[in-house]
Amino acid sequence: MKGYHGKRRKGISTSTIRANILRIDELPLAEMYELTFFQKEDLDKLKEFLEKRGKPFGIHLPFVFRYASVHPNPTSLDRTLRNDTYTVNIKSARFAKSFGAEYVVAHFPNAKQKEAWKDVYDIVIESLEYFYELNKIIETRLENVYMNDYFHSADDYLFVLKETGCTMCLDIGHLLIDSEIYAFDPVSFIEKLQDFITEFHIYYADLKTYEECHHAPWGDSLNFRRVLEVIKGFENVDFVAEPSNDCPNLLSRLIKFLEVML
């Protein structure tokens, strides 16, 4: 298996410190970094960190900007929320480009959505046009979300990726949750999208664990082990550790996987 472009790199997300700028120097050495949700007043310190490490980086939207709602709403039935998401993401993508980022990561579609939004023609067309435009500003990687009742299959994502020119940031935790809810095989999902995947977000999740720990560094389910085994065969992709800092006890297992097993 192989990814879409670039080279095989191992990276760390600033989710491991919950974007706490006071802990930025605690991040382990890596081949690349992915910046998450900082404040605008953190930018000087971030620049200093990036210059010191001298490594490439990507940015997870909205970075130092914020949505009207806590989370992005690219497929909300509420046009105001959709437009806010589009506007903030465009602004953030332009800023990311000027800041020196290689790429941005954007969630799609809405997480935890039960409405049949795919039946609303305007939302579908808006989404395709918007991500096409976003990808013209800077390389855009779409991250799979979880619990969207009308958009969760590999075919769903394949259609959007082909229509927009974006690539895929495959979030393993979200994938494991969706495979549990919608009863599909996560390995088959990955294999179907393999030619569009440029990045993996690596951490563990299941429905019970996700309630206790936002992004657990490690887990022991059969499907998690199967997914880790299959991603080892990918070349030309970024492997980004994306655990949260609320369950740090197994972080060493994830770091060891990146360092030794990949």
C-alpha cells in the first residue's frame, strides 16, 4: 500500500499538550509537527519553537481563530453556522499559508449529526465548492469525523475527495468509533481510500473510552491492532500521534509504536 504523495514522516500533534504554549518545549523531537488550537498571543512563541526545531508543520483548522459554535459545522442545516465555518476556515487557511504551514486539516462533515443533510442539494454543492476553493489556497486534508448518520462510509469520503481534489487525514480514533456504531470493517475502509490518504491521526478510541479519555494514546481492541498493522504498509504519508493529555499513562506505547514499529 502507499499514500498519495510526499514522504513517510512521523509527527506529533500539539494535542499532546492541549495547545498549552507554556508546555510547547516539552514536545518530543519529531520529523514534523501539527499545530492545533492556540491563541493569537501564542504566535511569537510558536514561531520561536518552530525555528528552533527546524521541522515542517501542518495546521489543524481553525488554529488561532474560533467558530461561532465550539465545533465546525460544514454540513449543518443552519446556513449561518455553515457560512461561519466556511469563513473561519478560509481565513485560517490563508493565515496558515502565510505562517509557513505545508497543509491544513479540516473536519468534514459535522460530527454527531442525525439530520439527512445529504438530501439538501444546496449543502452538498456548497460543501464541494468550498473545499475545492480551500484546497486552492493550501493543501487541504479532510479528516473523518464520527457519528454522522448520513455520511460515514468510505464511498462517501471517496466521492468528496475526488470532487474537491483534497486528500484524506484518516483519524483512527474516529474511524474505530464509527466502525463500532455503523458495523463496518475499519481495515476495508482504509484500503478503499488508500490512494487518497496523506496522513493518519494515531490514537485509540471506542465508545466507552471516548467518554473517559478524549484521545487515549493506546488501546487493546482487535480492530485497533488490525488497523495499526495495515497502516505499517503505507509509504509517503504522515503518521501523526494525536492523543489528548487527559490520559497520559499509555503515551509511551504510542511513541514506541512510532519510533520502533513504523
